[in-house]
Amino acid sequence: MRCAPNTPSPDTMKNAKYRLFAFFFNLYRIFFKPDHHKVSFIMVHQSHFQGNLRYIWEELQERDHFQCTLIFKDEYRSGTIKSLLNLFLVKTRQLATSQYVFLNDNFLPLAFMNFHPEAEVVQLWHAAGAFKKFGLSAPTDPNLVELEKMIAQRLDYVVVSSQKVAPYYMEAFGVGKEKILPLGIPRTDYYFQEHDLDSLRNKFEKLYPASKNKKLVLYAPTFREDPELDKNLLNNLDIDLFQEKLGKEYLLAVRLHPQINQDQKLSPEVIDLTSYPDEKELLLLTDILITDYSSIMVEYTLLEKPVIFYPYDLEFYEFYERGFYQDYHEMVPGPIARSNQELIAIIKEDGYDFNRIREFKESQFDHADGKSSQRVVDHLIK
């Protein structure tokens, strides 16, 4: 779409908004120093506070009392004068006076913000390990690439799950090795806590009676860059065939990526768990995970349970979407199905290579002990 000659381009308008946010931040930064007891968390929306950010917050509260500010990227799109004034005038001050700033995604105003030398900006990326390419490893438009390179200069640390994945994060974020902290993923601490699985399963069966006495198969595909392709995701899964061959023993559930249009219609035989509040709890309850290119599988391997890969559009995804850091066939820790018939056969055979799953887990996680949040906070608070 072409803009009229005198109309600013969408990129120009976005940059102006980013610069305006940074202007107020930089103004406060001149007059105020960071407060050791202030911490800011920047995320896409409120649900993201349940992941890495929440675990860091809880660990901080164990040490001392911290004043927390939550900043949501989608506040930009709220459109109300009150919320925008709060974002640009109030939260920029809270951010400028925070000793610790945590992110779990990109925040483009960061490119224009000048942090105090005492402040520490920490990227806690929302995906574990390194699977599909992201950030500067999968560049799109030049404007975004330039902003991401500027953001790299503002980051003090990038927390990763292992030494082996560190080079990929250095490339994706455009940072040097000195900024990489292979301390583990905070939210994975959840899997090393005690959980009453029987109680969780009973609660789940009350919510979804069709799951009673059946194994749960969770299909969790990732999004495509083209929203039109997302609309065909579920059309590539033969639900009728699954029901015919496996319906007596297994219940099929679907959890779509947050970036996928949620208006897709599901067969009555399938339960939609896209809005299930806790993804980690859902993985505990899942018996078999099916995915294509989603990094959810990296976290799932901590549980050492079966994962099946269904990359029906692999060649397209490799060349026209993001691609991968390693050869897909050599990397994935589970069988690959290229058709619905192969998918059914793999589940029926029930012959999974658990040694391969464990080897993959060990390559992606240096620390599988439930103490990642503690290590991150220990590194920051001396």
C-alpha cells in the first residue's frame, strides 16, 4: 500500500511514538537516579507476567521489598487518552527510576532510551533454547533491523538456557559474549516443584469431561508470518481420521499460538485449550505433544515425555518464513510425520526414543534443577 505524498509512512509514525516515549523517559532520567528498590517489567500484555517475569519478581520479593511497575506494549494500542497519558507520563518516570528492568520480548522505544549507568536492563526472552530463528537471525524490514541493533546497545544481559545456545542468542540480539548469561530459564523452575498430578488431572476432567480415562494429545503449532496461512493450520490436521483410529484411547486438544487468529472453528471432538490459563500446567497434563516449529517443545523435553513433529510445510517454512539454527531433521528430538497417516502410525506404535529426548534436553539446558530464578537474581544483586 502506498501512502499519499504528504502522509507519513506507518514506520515513520511508529518511530515518532517510540521517540516520544523515549523523550519522556530521557527527561526523567536527567533529574532522577535509579532507586535500588524499583524494578520494571516490560511485556506484550498482562498474561506474559505469568512466565519468566513473574518468577523473577517472586524471587526478588524473597530478598527484599521491591516496587514493581508493569509496562505492556499493547498499551500503545489502547487509544484512550487516560491510558496513553499514564503510559507516557507516569510509567516512563517509574521506568527511568528503576534499578532493574526486565523484558521478555523486544521493546522498540528502547532504541532511543538512555539508561543510567547504574540501571541494569535484562532480556529474559520468552522462548527457551534455540530452535527456529528469531531477531536479527531472521531479519525482515530494514527499519526494524536498525532499531534492534540500537536496542542491543542498551541491553546489559541476555539470559539463556545453556552455553550451547549462547552463539545463537548473540546473533539474534546482536550482543557480545560478555552479555550472555547461561543461567537457565526462570519459569522452568515450575517443573521442579512438587505438584499433585492427580488433583490437577481431576480438575482438568471436571472442566473437560471428554478427557476422562483418555490420554491427552496436545497439538500446538506455531504461527506463520502470513495470517492467511494461519487460517489453514487446522485444515492440515485430519481430525476425523484421528477420531476413527485413536479416539477411544486419546483425546485431541489444540493450543494455538497467541499471534494466530482465534476465530478458527474446531471440530466438537477436539477441545480448544488456547485460553487455558497456565501453559506449564497444561504441559504437565499432556501425554504426547505434537508441534511443527514451536519452541514449546524445548520446554516440554524437561518432562522427558514424547513429542512428535508434524511439519507439513517444512520446505516453505525454511525458505520463506524463519528457518532454523540447525538442520531440522537432525535436531528435533522426536519422530517426524509428513502426513496424517504417518502421524497416526507413530502414536499407535508408541516407540519413542527417550535417550534422544534426554540428549536434546541436556543440550538446551545446562541447569535442570529449579534454581534458575535464584541464579539470575544472585547475579544482579551483589
